[in-house]
Amino acid sequence: MSRSTEFVQTYWPFAQRMEKEYDVPALVAMAQSALETGWGDHAPGNMMFGMKCGKSWAGGKQLLTTTEYHKTDTKTYPQVISIEWIEAKGKFKYRVKDYFRKYPNPYESFADYAKVLRKLKRYAPAFEYTQDPERFAYEIWRGGYATDPNYPEKINAMMNIIKGKLPVKKKLPVKKKTSFWGGGLWNWEPFGKNYLK
């Protein structure tokens, strides 16, 4: 079984539950999580979205290595490993250790991600597009979720992979119903055969 298939089978139920509770498209959450964790290979502490602790975070935390980009070389972190100027980006590349959120289970990570999107006003426009995952993803990118200019395309590519791995629901045939009318037995199909086309 491929890693992406295993990821979808494992985490899709959590994403669906999150969607029902917070109205954040499950497909978007799955794509972002797949991108952030490398299909679940890098999710220490059930951290499915790479969310940092921040000053108000009261939950579990873990010190992890990450890469950040800044316009100056004076940013501070719990631990700075290296800083190098990247001419092509016009920014400094930092290798640092920073505190990230830690969760007791994957669902708590999905729920926390949804709560953050719901809470911050900059993501409010996305909630006009909950039935359009591609547009929803674009709107949260516009709201500052990621600084990568190619982020919407990356998320759309991940969503397309995930769509191909979702279980296909079986179409049930229209059942003929049996009824008694006027003393005779007859079969009928609700609304006629063409109604379901």
C-alpha cells in the first residue's frame, strides 16, 4: 500500500468529523496535512498541521527543528541553528528549533486547525466557499496561512491525489417497490426511470 493511500485511509475519518463540526472542508484539511507532514511521515506528537505554540497556547508542546525565511537576520527563536542569505528569495533562511503544538490524538490536531481558521478574521472570507475546496484553500492562503507563492497550486495537486484515493460509495440501484392498488399487484419506479439521470 502506498504511503498516500495509507494516509487517506488513516486520517480521512478525522477530517470528515472536523468538517461536520467546524464546516472546514475535509479535503482542504487533508491536503494541507499531507503537505505539512509528508503524508504523515513527520507528525510528531500528532501534529498534523505544523502549528506553532504561540503565547496563548496552553496545550502540549514540543521543541522541533524547522526552516523559516525572514528579511532580517535578527529574529530570535528558542534555538538558532544557522542563518544564510538566499539571494534568489531575497531573504535569510533560518534553521531553528521552535515550539510546536502537541496533541493526544490526530483528531485534536484537526479540530485545533479548524478552530484557528474559524477564530482568525483574516480567514473569514474562506467560509463563503466551504462547498468549493479549491477556492477555500486559495482564500486561506490569501489570508496568510502560508507565504509560499505556489501554495494554492501545491494544495490543489494534493487534493487531486487525495480525491483519487477516497473510497467510492457504491451506487445503489433504484429498487422496484411492490404495492397493492385496486386489488392488483404492480411494480413502480419513483418518478420514472429518467428522474435519476
